Amino acid sequence: MSSPPLVASTAGLVALSAVVVAGVIWLIIVAVRLTKSPRNRPNPSVDLVDQARELKALGQIQEAVFLVRGETGMSQRAAARFVNRL
């Protein structure tokens, strides 16, 4: 007794392909979001705040932003906001 061959319908293949593609897109979105917002952001030390504040007072805002980025790993935008709030 042989079983009948499996016959895949076109609609079934299209639906399966759509589910697989949606799953891959979802995984890509999750991976991008996880890389953009790290879970363990370091807090700036008191010395770093003092150094950045001093640079800002001297008019060297870009240097202060660069210092904060290098020490904490913050993005350009986050470091600029941090320095502007000092």
C-alpha cells in the first residue's frame, strides 16, 4: 500500500512563504532595536561631569561631547544633550 504523493497547492506555498518572510523581518527588527538601545548604559562619573562642565565653560562644547562619548559609549545625540544640560 503506497500513500498518495503530497501535492502542495499554490495558495499554501504563498501563505507559508509569507509567514516565513514575516518572521525574518520581525527578527531583523528585534535585532536592530537591541543594538540601538544597550541595556547596561554606564553612568558618568563625577570626574567626567566636572571635566565636561569645565570644557563647556571654556566654550569647547564639541570636545566635551567627544569626551562624554568616549567615556560612556553614548551616541552623539545623547552626549550632546548631556553636555547641554550641564
